[in-house]
Amino acid sequence: AMLGDALQAELSADDLRREYTEMVDYAESPIDEVEAMPPDTDSADAAQGERGWLYVAIGSDDIAEAVSLSLGETDGRLYVRELEWGRP
């Protein structure tokens, strides 16, 4: 529900689940840490409608992964513009 129109047309909930599962499937211990870092909203290069980006760290005793989200806003509604799976 938080995806922008372009991403909703491209990705289903099953697609998101599959991407996440593939990213962490090599973990030998359960994922026990998911932490959203404070959003970066101070980008001087932000295009019209861009609100910033958010980094979500995902880990366990033996892995460290992440998802980066580019955020947008239209008519007061925040949405996810882009997703990047895995650590940068």
C-alpha cells in the first residue's frame, strides 16, 4: 500500500516477499534485527515530489543486509518511489 503507482504496477506483495526471502536466505540464524535509520530529507538535489530516502538495516548473528527506499510525496501522501535490495 506504501508503494507509488509505478512500483505497484511492477511489484506485487508476493514479489516483495520473494525479493526479501532471496536476500536473506543464506542466513544461518533467524533475522532478529530490523531497524529503520532516521530518514534523510535534506537532499539539495531532490527533484519535484522527492522527500528523501530511508535505509532499513536487516540482520542476524551471521548476516547484515539492508533495503534502501527512495520516498516521494504527492498531495500530502508519502510513498515509496524506488527500492534497492541489499547493502549498498
